[in-house]
Amino acid sequence: MFTTEDIKNLQSRRARLLMPAIAVGLLLVFAYWGVLVQFQETCMRFAEGRFGKSAAEATPAILILPSFVLFLVPVVWAERKAKLYSLKCPDCAYDLSRLSVFVTTTKCCSNCGGQIVDGKLRTVAVFKRFTEMRSRRFLVIWFWAWPALGLAVLTCYWLKPDLLENCLQMLVIPAVIGTIATGWTFLRTRDGRYLPQAFASTVMLIVNGLIFWKAL
């Protein structure tokens, strides 16, 4: 039978593999985007000369696809390495690595229902209330990322307008995502803690949208 400390140690070891891999993946994606901005127009001219105007119009979308591969390669590699520290039920051998919060909260295996962690047993209803509270706290912080990203893109545009010459849509994409995500979450939960983020994303959408419209 596990202790809560055992599970925390396993999760810590997995995190030490996965978090750097995610960071490396994001760095590769941003580096690729930086290179892409410099050569996108050249690639579009080449595609138009070889395959026609339709190919040139599809080139930006096609060039984005390798960024997904660049992100997934280190993440998949780390995920495979992290299997060395997977949490498995001692009774049914079910992999509970992605359900560690459920296990530490209820003290039971989600597959066979047996107790595998020392301590007081808790019901699934308790777990659901706990995860709902936890996810809301996370979203309150996470939703600030979208207006912050919109502001960062706007700052880059002010400092060096040519940098976004071929991808002006980046001015509005973060604000659109932030406005939709925070607005929908507020409508679903009626939680006032999401209103400041929704307001900030909406302001960025208006400001960046006007700049985008004038730059067209």
C-alpha cells in the first residue's frame, strides 16, 4: 500500500521529466515561428511560381504544421521516459499516473475500487468538489495569459512593425481566444473571479482589432 508521500515522489519525478520537455517544445515552436516570419513571404512566392496562386495562399497554413511536430517530439520522448515512474495499482496493475489526484483524495484505485493509499477513505463526490475548486483556481490565473500575450504581441508590433507584416492576425488571435474562453467560463459558472480577465481580453481585442483593421 502506498503513502501520500510515495505518490508525491513519483509525480515529482515525472514532472522533472515532463516540464522541461514541454518548455523545450515551446521554445522550439517559438524559434520556428521566428524563422517562419522571416521566410514566409519567400516561400509564398516560390509556391506561387511553381504551383500557382492557390498554393501560395495555402502556404502559411502548411508552414504552421511542423510546429506541432517540434512540440510533440520532446513531449512524447519525455512521456515514454516518465513511464519508469508510473503509478500502478498493486492489486490490478492499472496505470493511475494520470489519476494521482483521484488516488490521493479517495485513497482508492479508480479501476478496481480497492484501497491502495493509507488514510481515511473519501467518496467520489468529495473528489469532484475538490477538483472543481482546484480547476477554478487554476483558470483564474491561466486566463490572464491571453491578455498578457496580446499585450506582448502589440508591444512587438509597436517596436518593430515589420516583424508581423506577414502575420498581422497574431494581433487579434490571443485576444479572441481569451475573450471567448473567459466569457464562456463566466457564463457557465457565474463566477465573478473571471470578470477581470474577460474585461482585459475584451479591451485587448478592441485595441488590437482596431490596429489590425487599420493595418490591412
